[in-house]
Amino acid sequence: MKTLFRYLAAYKKRISLGLSIKSLGTIAELVLPLIMAHMIDVVTPTENILALSLWGVGMLACAVIAWGGNVIANRMASRVARDTTQRLRDDLFKKTLYLSARQIDGVTLPSLVSRLSSDTYNVHNTIGMMQRLGIRAPILLIGGVALTFTIDAVLALVLLVTVPVLTLIVIFVSSKGVGLYTRLQRSVDGMVRKVRDDYTGIRVIKALSKTEYESESFRSINNTVSGNETKAGVTMGVTNPLMNAVLNLGMAAVIFVGAYRVAAGRVMVGEIIAFTSFFTIILNAVISVSRIFVNMTKGAASAKRIGAILDMPADLLPVPTEDEKGGAYIRFENVSFSYEGAPALQNVDFSLKRGQSLGILGATGSGKSTLISLLMRFYDVDSGRILIDGKDVRSYDDAELREKFGVVFQNDFLMAASVRENIDFERGLSDAAIERAAEYAKADAFIEEHGGYESLLTARGANFSGGQKQRLLIARALAASPEILVLDDSSSALDYRTDASLRKALVENLADTTVIMIAQRISSVRFADKILVLDGGRVAGLGSDEELMQSCALYRAIYASQHEDAVAERGGDAYAE
Ligand code: ADP
Ligand code: MG
């Protein structure tokens, strides 16, 4: 809520102007029944046409002010709500891009998405509503009650009975309603999750002939949703008729009591008519106030969720440390790290000279990607340290550190744009740099076949094969001539021969670039200067292919199993390097 006020403060003037106009319009609305009563009770009996016309004009003026004021104020309110929400969304999106990996792990991605979409939408509604009804409803309620008492205190007593009954109904229904709607929303969330899973996995579902089963399970979720919807709808549907009944009963009471009092000469007819107008105005205001409360509860909850992100402290600030020039280019010193809970890396220790290549080998979950995340400082180490060029990664400025890297991540993505745009990635690189990168990544030949650098990729690059996409991604990583090239594309889409020769050529061409390649196949990294074998977050072996064949049992085991595969793949023909 505090965050929200900070944003609204920028529109202080517009908001106060809007609220003033609104108040004026609302007061004009309250005056209308009074004028009418005066015309009926005082002016009409005198049969003075001129006076009657003048009062009529006055009434018209009030009506115009009430209507015009409302329209103008509501439009201003919409504009403030729109502008505030737009800025809020912009800031929220920008902030999420700066969150550290650990912070994102904590909040989770789906929650970030819903904060950016439905929570900002709720806040938008609340800001709009507060301006439209926030001042109008209290003025109508308090002003209306005060005026009815000046007309006739006895009649006003009818109000004292009706208003509390109405308030109770509203409180009861809305308290029940909030629970029902929360449950409905949760079941809708469940349905969305189900749909998303099924649509993503639609091929698997078809392949495994699970279509019937999935339809059945969707049907049951859908039933739950519509059941909850019915419950909420029926409960809320009772409100309006019930309120109308109370309103009409109250009205009947007013007219019943009023008729006696008119007959007794204590009240005049015009006053009764004015009174019934106020009666409707007041009861509608009660309903509005209750709606404001429900809406505010929702809006405040959403504002809190948004504020929690916006106010997250910057994680991973640069930590100044001593530089140690000379020695290795990349150095892991006894590095340990864990996500929540189990350790992902333990006592990892190695170093690389500038221009050397490193292959990282290990089963899934052995900590390969984690090692890269630490090197690029998406997370900070728990103990030990990582140096690049003699400088602790924690002492680099974010941009300075990340500029050193060209990376292909696991599950990296291509945009529906031209080949050039995909390689350039908005960095404004020269044609020569892009073409050289494509050449090194062995992508130039098929780019020509597809019609050159301006040819378009369809969504997710579906018109390119898996291996071609992989090479486009490598070209992207290479294009800005990074000091360190990281390839975390462990499940290569290329056959082992093409893959190995591509990587080998890369390492040879990029003599000054330090290349780190993650792989599951030994053939992809055999030629690397050093190979790091990871096993459950620990270093099981470190050295060249030859050294590891001598010293590392795990490496030999991996080699044996993959060698058999390779032999089998080629129909028994021994696979020679
Ligand atoms: P690899 O890349 O070798 O397959 P990872 O480095 O991705 O392995 O993962 C190492 C371990 O850390 C695994 O047990 C994995 O489940 C866990 N892990 C990876 N990322 C996260 C994360 N963001 N939060 C919690 N645990 C994680
Ligand atoms: Mg991985």
C-alpha cells in the first residue's frame, strides 16, 4: 500500500482536482430533491409561472453540474488509474529483470507473471474505484442522512432500521463472497496449469494415446470450476433481489408513515417525495461503500504483492576485493555452493589459462550448469572464491563481468525474426562480425541455403532443424568476440561426429578465447586442454583425456559405455577418432 501511495503522489494535483469536481457534482445531486420539494410544496401553490420556471432552470443547472462533474471526474480518474498502472508495470518488469537468480527462485516465475498481470489489474481497478466512489459514496451517505433528518426526524427513523439491515446483508454476503471467489480463483489457477501442461505436452499425450484420459481429467477439473462458479454466483445472486426487497419494504414504510404524517399536517407531499429520493440515494451509497471495501481488500493484497518485488533489495552488489594479477585466467578456489538444502557443488578447485579450453563432463544433476551460474555470478558462492583475470567475480560490476561472456544456455531460445537479428541480438554488431561468427559456428552454409541473413525464422525457429538452431545459437554467443565462450548445450542436437568436429574447430579458431563446454558425450570434449569430471557436485577427475584415462575410473567407465554406444551406432564398426 505504501508503494502504491508513492506512485499516486505523482498525480496529487490531478487526483485532488478530480475529487473536487466529483464532490461538486455529488453535492449538486443532493440538492436536486430539495429543490423539487420546494417547488412542489412552496412554489406550485402560488401559481407563479415565472418563479416556477426559474426554479426549474435551477434544477436543470444542478442536474447538468451533477452529470457533467461525474463524467469529467470519472474520465480523470480513469486516466490517473491508467497512468499509475502503466508506470507500476514498467517498473515492476524492469525490476524483475534485475532480480538475482536466488530472488527469482524464492518468488517463482509463475508468481512473477501473475504479479505483473492480474495484480496490477486489481490495483488498476482499486485506484479507479477509489476516485470514482471513494468520495462520492460518503458524501451521499452522510449528506443524505443529515438532510433527511432536517426534513422529518420521524421519517428518518425508518432509515435507522433499514440501513443496519442492509449493512448486515452486505457484510454477510461479501464476507462469504470473498471466500467463494478465492476458492473459484484457485480452481481456475489449477485449470490454467492443467491446460498449459497439456498443450505443452500435446505430442506426448497423443503419442502415448492418453487423449481420452487427459480429456477425462480436464472434464473433472472443469466441473470443479463450474461448481465453484455456481456456488459463488448463486450466493452473490441473492444479494441484489434481497437488497431490493429491503429497499422496497423501507420505501413502503416511508410512504405508509408519510401518508399519516401528511394527513396530520406535519409533513408536506413534496417533502415525502424528496425523502424517497434520499432514501434510494442513501441505500445505494451503503451498497457502494461495501463494494469499496471488498475492492480495497483485493487491491491492497495485490499492491502488497507488487510492493514486495519493487522493494526487494539489490542482491549481489559488487564486493571490493584485492586483485591478484598474473597466474591463471579463471580460477575456482575450493568453491562450495548449495541451493535451498542439498549441496550442489563441493570443494571445486581448478584453474584455466587464457585461451585454454575446458570440457565439463557429468551426469544430469551433477552440478555442471551450477558451476556456470557461479562463474557468471547468477548466484554467489557459499564458500571459496572464483577469480577471473585475477579479480574476484564479486568485485566486478555486473555489466563488466557479463560482457566477458558469450553463452549458449540449455534450452536457449531463438526469436521469430531474421537470422541476422537472431545472431546480433540488438547489440548492433557489424556484418563482418556476424558472418565470421556464422562461419566459425559452421552455420554459413545452411544460412545460404535458407536464403541468407535476412531470411526469417518462424516462431521458436521451427523452420530450422535442431542442429541448425544450435549452430545459430553458437554464432550468437560468438558474435561479440567474448573472452570466455560457454556452451551449456549438454544434450547436443548434432550427431556425435558433427558435434565433436564443430567444437574442435571452434577451439582451434578461437585461440585467444577461453572455451568452456559442457557435454555428456566424451567425444565432444576429448580434445579440450582440460576436462573436469563432476560426480554429485564433487570433482571426480581433472586433466587431459590421456591423464584421465590413466587416473579417473569414472572417466574410463563413461568412455567404455559411450564407446560401446558409438560402436553400436555405426553397426559394429569401431569408432576411431
Ligand atoms: P547439471 O547441469 O549437471 O544437470 P545442475 O547444475 O543444473 O546440474 O543441478 C545440480 C543440482 O542442483 C541438481 O540436484 C538440481 O536439482 C539442483 N538445482 C539446480 N538448479 C536449482 C535451483 N534453481 N533451485 C534448487 N535446486 C537447483
Ligand atoms: Mg545443466
